[in-house]
Amino acid sequence: MRLHVVDHPLVAHKLTTLRDERTDSPTFRRLADELVTLLAYEATRDVRTEQVDIRTPVGPTTGVRLSHPRPLVVPILRAGLGMLDGMVRLLPTAEVGFLGMVRDEETLEAKTYATRMPDDLSGRQVYVVDPMLATGGTLVAAIDLLIERGADDVTALCLLAAPEGVEAMERALAGKPVTVVTAAVDERLNERGYIVPGLGDAGDRMYGTV
Ligand code: URA
């Protein structure tokens, strides 16, 4: 697994405003969307392309276009939905799948409650979006499922990560074709599983739930 922390002043600026408890839901959603687009620019550096011959008004040239099969973008419900638009803005021809995951409060394991994506992901590049990499349980389960279905290149985009989550992913996904792209790795997780200093509950802040 590779970790890529995007070091850019605009990323840091938007993340700081997202963290601020005074930022209201409409502003939070807009900033999260903009931040995703900046992260997506970095995350798609290795998106597969193929050569294509075209004509400009002046003459022939050779360029590139995204190759087939098309990349798949998978938001993890609920909070991942707030990252979908920013992602497909850069990859408008991507297919979109959905994964609903919830943590079983008894076993503490991530359980899948909804899956809507192709059964066969052979040869596909997949971009999973989930704002908070906290314990890593949900993302590991999601990525295992994608790799089981044949995905051969998985990139997870997270607004923020905790060191505990990054370590858990490194342990569980060692040697697998996985990259994590995030705006920052924070200090730690607290006893309630929140990232510190973090930004609070991303889903609640996006959707205004109290
Ligand atoms: N999920 C969140 O929304 N926030 C955290 O800090 C950790 C997990």
C-alpha cells in the first residue's frame, strides 16, 4: 500500500476551514467538494490512458484519452456521497458504484448492507471515496471486496486520516495494489474513535444532522 499526503497550500487552506467548528453545512459541503477535486487531481496521476489520433483545426496530432474499461468511482455511504460530485467532475466518464457499510457494534467489524456495482471488476481501476480514515476497518473491508471482485488498482481518497487507520491499512493491505490519498494525517484517534484534531463527524457536518 502507498500513502500520498497532498502537500499544497490550497489543500491546507480548505482543510483548515473544514476543521473550523464555525463552518456551517452549506460551506462545509462546498469546501469538501473543492478539496476532493484537488485530491482527485493527484489521485488520478496514474489513471490509464490510451493513445488517440485526432485533427485540430490546424492539423493532425496524437493525444490521449481515458482507456477502457472505464474507471469506477465508489463512494462509501453515507459520508462518501459528499465526495462523489468532486470526483466525477474530473472523471465524468467514470462509472459509479455504491457501497453501504456500517460498523457492527458487537463485533466492531464493518458489515456491508448495500452493494451496487459490477460483479466483475477485472482490470478495473477503482477510486473509493470516504472522508475519514479513522480505524481503517471500513476501508479495509471495502477494498478487500473490490479486490475480491477483480479490481487490480484501488485508490482510496480521504479528506483526513488518523495514523492508527493508516497503520491498520498498511498491515491488512500489504503488497496489494492500493494507494491512499489524503489531505493530512492527524495526531491520533480519541477513545470514541474520532480523529484528533480532525473535523468532527463528517457525515453530520455535511448533512447537518445533530
Ligand atoms: N468518522 C468521522 O466522521 N469523524 C471522525 O473523526 C472519525 C470517523
